[in-house]
Amino acid sequence: MAAVAGTGTSLSASYYLRNFYTANRNAVTSSKRKEMTGGTLSQADATALHRAAKKLRNFNYEDDTTDSANIYGSVNAFIQVYNNTLSSGNKTDDASLNRYSRYLKSLSKEHSSELSRIGITVNSDGSLSANDNLLKSAKVSKVRTLFADDAEYITKVSRYSKKMAEKADSVVLSETLGSNIDLTL
């Protein structure tokens, strides 16, 4: 029986990380990531980021029984996936993947003050890092302003990651075929 967030069971960031990388579990471990092509890695990361954004958008932040430990686990996993996505997007020669990485960085910098209120720092390279004590103690209402379904930040992360995953699909196909053609429809 799978544990469901909000039912009294606290799920760890590693649980959420594995869940977000369901489409390609090999992308979770650093040793396996080193063996993957840039396109495959970008595809796995962007797909996982889209799943993470969807999960965070679907939490019930209004419910008084919202389990903040599960939100904390999801946000921590989101940070890891976000950073992986930036890294893999910048490691390919594909201009579109690089552009979406820049969009994500710009978006996070735009929302840096809101992110810092819940313990998330936007680093100079655009990556995110968490202050665990601040993040764990952040009020659910503050987390909601960034990650609820109607929040601009997570909505745009979701949109950019979806487009990035779609573009990465064509990069993977090009890598597989051994050519550098753009097959985006």
C-alpha cells in the first residue's frame, strides 16, 4: 500500500525524488547520470521537474491538516530536480534547452525574495539551495504563495519544464539516430 501525503505519514525528499523520476529512475543517482547522454539527461530532468511542479501545485495548502513535513519533502526534492534540470539543460548543445534553462534561472531570480521567505536561496548561478531550518518552519501560507495551483512561480516552472521535456524528446531522437536534426513538430 502506497503512503499518501497528508494522511499522517511523512514522506522523505528521497521518496519524492524517486517519484518525480518515475520515467527514468537511473537519473536519480549521480553514477548513472554520468553514463547518460545530454539529451537523455535533459529529458529525464525536465520530465521530473514537470512532475514535481504538478505535485506541488496539487497539494491542498488550505486544509488545516496539511502535513508540512510532506510539503517540506516535496520542496526539497523539487530543489534537487530543478538544479539537475538547469545543469543538464546547459550541458547540451541545443539552443532551446539552453534557453529554457535561462528562463528557469530568470524566473527564480524574479521570485527570489518570495523564495527566501520560506528558506530557499537563489544562488548566483541560478541554482536553488535550502536552509533546512527555515524551510521546515515556513508557514504553509507562505509556501502556498509560490507553489499552489494558482501561483505564478510554479505555473511557469511547469510550463517551461514541459516545453523543455518536449524539446529534449527530439534531442534524444537525434542522438539515437546519430544526427543533429531538429525533429520538433
